[in-house]
Amino acid sequence: MLKVLFSCLLLLPLFAKESAPKSHKEVNATSKAIQEAIKAQMEREKKYAKEQKFYQGKEYNLKEKQVDPKQLEQVPVIEPDYDFDITDVYRDDI
């Protein structure tokens, strides 16, 4: 909430004019623009809070997905085939 208020304070000079507004329509337009900017900033804050909740992972139990190091020893090692010749890829006569 503090970020939203701080953002509003930063946005106020963008909407404020050097002289006072002359008509009621100008006041409403400025007020409406400020309200829309506040609403947009609040939506961004909600999205950020949701992402942070996901990235921190406090609500997720990942213990069941952990790998036992003893099981890793049973996995066979697959040696790579370094005998690859790319010229066969570009041949048209095959």
C-alpha cells in the first residue's frame, strides 16, 4: 500500500498544471486520470505480489519431488557419440 501511495505522489506532478484548472471539466478530467493511474498501479502491485508469492515458494511442498542421491547412482551413464560428421547432413545423393 505504501508503494501505491508513493507512486501516486510521483504521478501527481505529471497531471498537475502550472496554473489552476479553470473549469469543472478540467478538474474532473485530472481527477479521473489520477484515479485511473492509481488503479493501474494497484493492478501492477497485485501482479507483483502474486509473482513474488510464487517465486518464494512458501506455499508449495516440493518434498515429494526431491530425488534420492542413492537412486542417482543406479542411473547408467550414457556416453556421447563424438563421431558425428555433419557433411552427411548436407549430402543430396543419399
